[in-house]
Amino acid sequence: MLIKTRDDGFVHPRSSEITPEGVYRQRRDLMRLMAGGAAGALLASWAARDARAQMRPVKLPAQKSPVAGAVTLEKPTDYKDATSYNNFYEFGLDKSDPARNAHTLQTTPWTVAVEGLVKKPGRYALEDLLRRSALEERIYRLRCVEGWSMVIPWAGYSLAELIRKVEPLGSARYVEFVTLADRQTMPYVSSSVLNWPYVEGLRMDEAMHPLTLLAFGMYGEVLPKQNGAPVRLVAPWKYGFKSGKSLVKIRFTETQPATAWNVAAPQEYGFYSNVNPNVDHPRWSQATERRIGEDGLFSRRRKTLMFNGYEAQVGQLYAGMDLKKYY
Amino acid sequence: MDSTRIHRVLLGPAVKPALWVGCLLPALWLVYAAASSRLGANPAEALIRSTGDWTLRMLCAVLSVTPLSRLLGLPALVRLRRMLGLYVYFYAALHLLCYAGFDMGLDLGDITRDIAKRPFILVGFSAFLLLTPLALTSWNGAIRWLGGKRWQALHRLVYVVAGLAVLHFFWMRAGKHNFAEVQVYASVLGALLGWRLWRAVSGRQRNRTAVGRQGRDPGLG
């Protein structure tokens, strides 16, 4: 009798016998959940929550971006980390809260109002915004003001594309971004942590910079709710909080917008909030950062780069400015 | 169960070992969770914050021993105070070690600069320094060596530590206006210190009315 072994490397399993990678990964997740499940019903609700957070949304294909500096070669952060460690205060103050709570966010229908000093104001449906320009994949470093960083593959297009189409007036010097504040679906909007809605802003030249991204997706899929679905801003050379999530209004103004964190703690968070290793936060140093998923417990924190490594692209926007004063 | 029976249970030989293990469990869990990647995306931050949280919890526990033993009439509880106190120091030391190791890479120069530069770190570090002589004099010999009165006066430093610990936590959360948990610890510790203050003041009044009789120690504990 011929005993077949697979040791010789010539007899391969039929392709139907090979477990697809996605399936065995799910099995591993399931095993991990079950291993914890012995601890009782409390963990079962945890598992349900994890499952909800792990549900992968709709695909959103995008072409590699031709914009200078838009695609870092660094290793993207694990999807799981990027979608379970978030600051989105409307859904809770702990970084694990948004993944747990943001499922209530209603993203359809969604419109973004364009207002203020602009020739073509109006309300733009998400579908219209998605069609305005070709989606590009941009792999950006994300540096949080708290001293950690990630690398995220976003999908979107330069905000400048939209700004040009709505034709701002000559008097428009700033752009204000207003994000959703819905008491029905966002449990922490009634808290006194910040003034709601969360407002952010950029100077016009910052908003027009090709790196400033209007993002609709990440990791090749539409944005998960905890990451600011369905449309958000990404300004990669600024601390993460400058990039408003779940945008509902873009307003062109002559005066500098009163931005949420600047109003809440002006001595800690400036309007500009450019990533700058030489200007410390009053309570911690900004000279170094911990890359989530990369820098282990015992490895040293890595050096933070000026403008988060985008100095070549954005440095000239701040030529002659005292960045210690305009932090 | 009436209080004499609870009292008898508290005097049992298993109580101290059980408390010792119970207080160690959070630390063991953190080690296990760190080793098996259960601390989320930022394990360093999780370890620093959890050890800080447990320091505050132990501080609340140790400061509630005297009031509880008086209010419930359970003097046997006082037997457990020293161990809880040492656990405050244990978690505070872990907290400091996690900060020094994970955030500062054990670079003494960086740590010294950080402490000098940041009041919020300085306050936390001072609290740890103030706890050190308390931990060092926690054994019976030290009480004899110092004398009961002086030993007790020294150990009242824990009230200052409680204030500094809350200030440290408040400062850490101040930038984000996230005070819900700070309020919890501040009210618990405030109540526990307030109770002592109230007893000290009313004790002094009692003493004053009893002129001629022997002065009584207000017994801050």
C-alpha cells in the first residue's frame, strides 16, 4: 500500500483544502475569545462588542496618490489598533470607548454644508462629495498630541479640490470645520468636557495645501464610525485633534475660528498645533513618541520629527513665524 | 452576624494571607495581561495608568481602616492597616517604575529633567518620596525606636500624600477636562480626612471641657 506523505514537498494539498487566510484568522480570534469566555457572561458581552468593532465595512478603492510626501513607506499600524484606540470624545473619554459606542452614529443620509465667504455655498450630499474627485490612497503618519503615533492608509482627495470648486471669496482667510454633535446618537455630547459641537480650523493656505486630505476611507474601506465616518479631515503635520471627524459643515471666515481645544485650554493647545518636538506641551515633552504596535514596552520612544516629518512639504507655510509663540 | 462575631473572624489566621494575596492580584493580572498582549494598543500607557489607579485605590483603602474600625466597632480591622499601607507603597513604586522604564527609557538624566520641568510629575514624585520613610518605618522595631508619639506624627505624612496624589491625578486630567474619576477619589479621600479632622476638633473640645482631667489623645490614627 502506498502511503502518501506530504513531507517531500511535491504532493500539495488541493486548493479546496487550503483554509483561506481570512477564515483561519477569524478562527484564531474566535479561539482567543473562547479562551476568555470561560470567565463568564461578562466576557461574552465583551466578545460581542469586539465582534461589532471588528465588522469590516464596505470596500473603498483608491489609487496611490501622486502628491509629494503623501505615501510614507513606514509599516501601517494594525487595523485593529487603529480602530480600537481612538480619541473621539463624543463617544466617550477613554480611548477604547469610541469602538464600543460609535455604532449608533447614523452616516446615511449625510450632507456637508459649505457656508460663509464663498461663491457657491450649499449642502453637499456625501455621494456628491465622493464623486467630486478621484480617490487617492495616502499613507500618513498620525501624531497625537498625547505622545503616540500611528501610520494610517487613508482614502480621499485634497481638500483643495473641493475648496476650488466652491470658490471662496478673496476675504476668506480661514476655514472652519464643524463636526457632528448629536445628543441622540453621541452619548458624551451632553458632557461638559468641551464646548460642542467640536470645531476645528485651518488657515486658508494650510487648507489649500495638497497634503490636507478630505478622507472618506482607510485601509481600503469606508471609514469605520469610531474613526470619523463618513467624512473627516486629515492634516498630517498637525497633532491629530486638528483633524475633525464626521464633518457636517465647512465654513469660510475672515477671522481665526475658535477651535475646541484652544477654547478649552488655550495655554495647552494652540490654534496651529503643528507637530513640533521643540515646543513641549505644558505637562509632557513632545520630543519623542511611541509608535503604536511597533515600539514595544522596553524599546525607547522614537524621536518626533518637525512637522511630523512633513517639513519639506509644509515648512514654507510658516516661514518667519515664531512657532514657540504660535504653537 | 453581629460585630463580635465579625471581630472574631477578622482575628482569624487566614485573614492576613488572604488580604496579602487579594492586594497582589491586580499586579499579577497586569503582568499576565502585558505578557499576553491584553492591554490594548498602548500597553505602556495602560500599565502606567493602572498602577497609578491602584495606588489611589490602596490609599483609599488604608485611610478607611481607622474610620471603619471606629464606626463599626471593629478594632481588629486595625491589624490590616500596615499591610494596606505597604501596598500603597508597592503600587506607587510600580507606578514610578513604569513611568521611568516605559516613558523615560530608564534614563536618569531624562527623568531628573522631567521631574524638574513638570509640576505634575514633581507632585507625584514628591508623594512617592514622602511615602518612603513611612514604608521604611513600618516594622515594630521602628515604632519602639522612634517612640509611639513620634512614629504616629511621622505617619501622618500619609494625609499630605493623599492630597498630593489627588493633585497629581487632577493635573494629569486637567488638560482634557476629564474630572469624573478625579472627583471620585477626591471625595473619598476628602471624606476620610474630613472625618479625622472632625474627630480631632471635637476631641480637643472634649478635652477643654474636661479641665483638670488628664488630656486625651485625639487619636488621629
